[in-house]
Amino acid sequence: MTLLTLIPFVGALMVALMPTQRSARAMGLSYMLGALALAIWLALGYDHAAGGIQFIERYAWIPALGVQYFVGADGLSLMLLILATLITPFAVLAAGPGISKMQITLILLLETTILGTFTALNFIHWFVFYELSLVPAFLLIRSAGTQASTAAALRFFIYTLLGGLAMLIGFLAIQLATGTFDLVRLAEMGPSLDWRLAARFGWPSAGLLVFGCIFLGLAVKVPVVPFHTWLPDAYAEAPSSVTMLLTGLMSKMGVYGLLRLLVPLFPQRMQELAGPLLWLALATIIFSAFTALAQTDLKRILAYSSINHLGYCLLGIFAVAAVPMGAPGARAAATNGVILQIFNHGLTASALFCFVGFIERRSGGLRGVGDFGGLRTAAPVLAGLMGIALFSSLGLPGLNGFVGEFLIFSGTFSLVWWAAALAAIGLFVTAVFLLAIIQKVFTGPLPERWAKFPELTFGEIATVAPVIALMFVLGIFPQLLIALFNKP
């Protein structure tokens, strides 16, 4: 685990020492691919029969405060480690040879913080990586060099920093009540944690306040409507390769935090507040879908689509929390769907922003749906491959986007039928705006100005082909992922 986190950090140092941009890109990719190989090796070495957290490393750090260097991984962590180490080189390759040495260095540093977040099992250790990710992400969003990107980066930083501070306050209260920051021990104390907080602070609602602090910190990162307002500007103004990292990885840190922190530590509060939480999930799904429908900028459409798809993860998590006992099959289906959706959305959303980057590069920065039309005539390979990614996002059977959503809705309908029924509105609207992209950008007559619109190069096809292939593989054989986080 430590080596996996160190590989991109060492890679960042090496890239900074490279004399040319080309050598920096080659060096950065070599370290990223090394991290991917190690993540796959760890996943293959994971004992599925035993399950639980494995590859544990634990050392004293600040004993007086109960802070340890404590890392390890279970099936969920390993899946996210593979996702992180897969999306990072994908983003660098998608950026093309023009990516700067500074951007590669920052991407490697961002990868380090993300890998650290997915492996840390002590809150302070986890929080250090969780918050440090803001620094390279902020600089990467600003790297577009425009006034709008600077404003978007600042808004992103302030929102997520304030959310992180709220979460830190919550965990300091937990440490005072329990004497530990160990996430494994705290999960074991989950059923009694609310009582411990009330006893420590002499206030029956202390647990509710702490729950609210932690939820706020994670809700901003996911994001949950109405804490989402930083996201559309950040996704739209950042370079497309950076947006791939934001949507493919950083948003997953918030969902991971819900599964790793909030659900095991506050099972009773999750059940008590299931109604309001489900309405927040529905707002995230439906509001973002209708907002995406009203957009004309491809990046903004996909930004709101990303919020919409993460809303399905929230729906599954909160539905399971609402019915903690009984219906084991439905609860397992919803949980498996959430975990599959995390991975599949990261893969598909990053691919879509990659294609938008290709279009921007060929059109001089244009990305409005009304700026094009008939592009499949001039660039049929681009139209075909991006069409596959759009259909994956739509949830077409046979592609990776279908399985997770199907399991979430199947499980949720059995647990909280009304929430699943209302969330289906979001599915319908999502289909409308994604099909509208295909219609307005790729079909119809080809405008004269795009008669010589360049087709994808061999290198660009080679960049996206493995990801497109993985969409089919995971759509047909989802058990490749399910087996990673489920016992046989």
C-alpha cells in the first residue's frame, strides 16, 4: 500500500527534473503505468474467500492523539485503486503531447493523494490526503489560464475546504468521545457511537450535529444538490484532461467517504434520516437531469450528467440505510449496484470528457451543441466511439453503464419503491439530453465549415480503444468487478 502511494509521488519528482516536455510526459506515463500494474497485482493477490481489509501496514505516528499510519485495502478500496491508476494515464494520453511538465507533475501529485485516501484507515491520515488533493486540483483547474478558470478553481477550493473543516470538527468530537481515530474500531463502535457522543457532551443531539458535519464535508465533494454549485464551472473551465480526473476520481472520494465513514459510523442516524436523505438523492438525480437538458455547452451538459449519475449512488446508499433489516437480496443488489456505478461512471464520464477534448482541439475551442452537426460524415470513427460512450452513460444493456443502474433500481424498488419510481424520471430525462447530443452534433447535414473536420488520429484511437473495450467487457461480464468486493 505504501509503495503504491509513493510511486506517483516519486514520479512527480522525476518529472520535475526532466529537461524537456516530451521526456517529462514519457517519464510520467511510465510511473503511472507502474502504479496501475501494482494495483492490478494487489487485486489479483487479494484473498476473496477471507474478504475484509488486507495488505495492512500499521505504525505509530502520534500516539498521544491516537493517530497511526494505518493503511490497507478491501475489495471496494482495490476497485477504486484500479480506477484511479487507470484514469490518470488515460487523462495524460488524452491531453496529447502538448501537456506541460507542470501539469504532469500536478497530476501525479493528485494521484498520490487519491491513492492515499483510498488506502488510509486512520481518520487523520485519511483527512491529510483528502484535503491535500485540493492543492494540485486547484492548480490544475487554474492551468487553463483564463479568468473564468481562476474563479472556478477558487470556488472549488473554498467549497471543498469548508466542507473538509466541518468534517474535521465532527471527527474531533468523535475522538473525544471514543479516544480513537481508527476507522476500523470506529466502525465496530457504530451502533453505540451516538450514545457515546451524547454521554461525552451531555447533549442528546450531539450525534446528530456530528453526523451533519461529516455529511456536509462529503456532500460537497460528491456533490449532493444543493452543495453542487462549484462543479459545473470547475468542469467547464478546466482543461478537458483535468475534468476527466475531477469527474472520474475526485467525485468518487465523496461517495467512498459515505461508504467508509458515514454508513458504518452512524447506522441509526442514517435510518432515522433516511426520508430527507432520499429526497436529497432525488433532488440530485432529477434537478441535475433537467438542468443538463437546458444546457447548450457540451461540458456543462456532461457536468450536470455527472451529478445526475452520482445521484443514483446516493439513492442506493440511502435506500439500504432506510431498511437495515430484512430484504437481504434487495439490499445486496442496491449495494453492489452502487459500487459498480462508482467504477463505471468514472470510466464512462472520463471517456466522454476525453471526446469533448478531441472536439475542442479540432474546432478551435468550440463545444456548443449548436456549433456542429453532421460530424459523423467527416469523422465517423469519432462519432462511433463517442456514441458508444454516450450510450454507456445512457445505460444501454450490454455496456458497463447498464448493470450498476439496473441493480440500484432493482434493489431500491424492493426497499423504497416510491423513491425508485420518482428517480426513474431522471433516467428518462437523461436519455433525452444524451440522445440530443448525438442528434445535434453528429447527425444531419454537415455544415460547410466542418467539411474537413479531422478524423481521430491513430494515437487518439489507441488512447480510447482500451476504455471502450472495457465498457463492453464490464457490460457483459460485470462479475469481474463484483467478485472483487463480494465473497464467493
